[in-house]
Amino acid sequence: MAKILVTGATGQIGAELTLALREHYGADNVIAAGHRREPPGGLAQTGPYCSLDVRDAAALNAVVTAHGITVIYHLAALLSAVAEEQPLQAWDINMNGLLNVLECARQHGCQVFFPSSIAAFGPGTPPFNTPQDTVQRPSTIYGITKVTGELLCDYYYRRYGVDARGVRYPGLISNQVLPGGGTTDYAVDIFYAAVRQRHYDCFLRADTQLDMMYMPDAIAAAMQLMQADASRLMHRNGFNATAMSFTPSQLAAAIQQHLPDFTIAYAIDPLRQAIADSWPRHMDDSAARAEWGWQPRYDLSAMVGDMLRHITAKLRNE
Ligand code: VAH
């Protein structure tokens, strides 16, 4: 039976992934680890939680040893906008944290999941139908940690046989946990603003097209890749995977189908606009579909309907 450690378990992906893994593998087989002393929400009520700073190799090793961990989903990281404000801390957390996880996996024979991102591409990357194998010269520290992370995972697989796998996620949209300092956070914030005050001031330009994915699909992608037949994986780390690609104005129009009086205005954040402009518009994810059967369930219309249902219910008791 798999014994799973989720780092970054209090974050946007980690919180929902932990609950999905507990449902699939059994609550006691999934250890949630976060940098906070106390876990938020359902994490503590649904299974074991521990406070962990992934930069502390000895503490990480102690958790893996104590619980007999066989799989590590490593999600602890600073996201793009926060990372640009604190580049040295971003490198420390994102890179030393990953190196500690890979070293631990090498010593204990663990499988590793590492989330890369469209941020691993840069201005010189073909922006449309971005190939699986192409130019990767990101211009953000977050993107540099992501492309370095992909290469480090490949190295630990080739050199030591660590079964590391990963996905290049687009912007992720969750109805459970708010995002923490990313460039695509507008695609979540807009729903809370639409339900609360029927208006949103967007920090990206109306025509900023980016790949996106609803969180249930992102969780399914991680679990499906980790369970895939290793002999079919030609790429292993950094699979392009996307579900939809839209602009803030297209997202606003989809919300107006449900809330006709919703309005949007634009108050551009130069930092996050520059980050978004350096990323591709739409990735080619045919390799993920061919090598491990990637197939998203939610398109823009389905995601908007489900988000509005969940956020409306959540705010009703506010
Ligand atoms: C960010 N949500 O905005 C993350 C993600 C593709 C974007 O990596 O930084």
C-alpha cells in the first residue's frame, strides 16, 4: 500500500490533492505537511498533518522515515508574483526544497511528483501550440526554478533511477483554496468578486490569453500520471497539460451568461502583466494524451458553472 507525503499541503493544489489522495488511498496513508503550525480546514480533521519546512533536509528525512513514505507529491513552492518580489527566498524554497525531496527519494526509494508550469517557458518560446520539446528560457525566477526543477528531476531519474514525474500546469482554478501570489490568481478572484459585488477590477489586460485548468482536472492529472505505466513515459517530467485557454474578457463573458449584471474593469498590475506576457498562450499537450491518457473533463463553460455554484454556496453563509 502506498504511503504518501504531500508537501505544500495547505496550498491551492495541496489542500485539494490531499483530500483526493485520502479518498483513494485511505486517510491514514496520506501525510499532509505544511509550513504552518496549524492546518486550515479539513486537513487536520481528515488525516495526519505535520508542520514541515522543506528546506530542512533532516526534518524531511525524519518524516519520510517515521511514516515509511513511498510516494512524495512535492507542491511546496513560492508562486510567480510573490517569487519576483523575493527572488532569493523563491530560489531557496523552490530549489533547495526540491533537492531535499529528490535526495530523500533517492535514499528511501520514493516516487516523486513535481509540478512544473507554463512559467517554465519564456518570451522566445512559440506562444501557440507550444511544443512539448521546445525553447525554455523563462524570464522570471519562478520560471527558472521550474525549468531547473524539470532538469533536476530528469537527472535524478537518469543517474539514480528515482521515479520522478511531473506536469507543466497552466493557471489553476479552485473553488476550495484561494491561490497564493500567482499571476493567474485573477481567474479565481473574479468569481468571489462577481458573487459578492457583481464587479471585478482585473489586474491583467482584457486580451491576455493564458492556458487554464479546473482543479479537479489538475488533481486527476497528477494521480493519473503517477499511476501510469512507466514504460510508456517518453517525457516523464514537465508534460504539457491544459484544458482551456481564455482571456479575462472571455472569462467575464462566460460569467455574464449566469450573472448578466456582472461588469469588469481593468487596473493593470505591471509586474503580473509582464509575467503573463512572457508565457505561452496555448500549449500542445498531445504527448500527455498519448503517453498517459490525459483528458480534461472541464471546459470554460463547465468550469464557470461549477465555480459559481460552489462560490455562491460558500459565500451564502458569509
Ligand atoms: C502562478 N498559478 O500564477 C501559478 C501558475 C501558470 C501559473 O504557475 O504563478
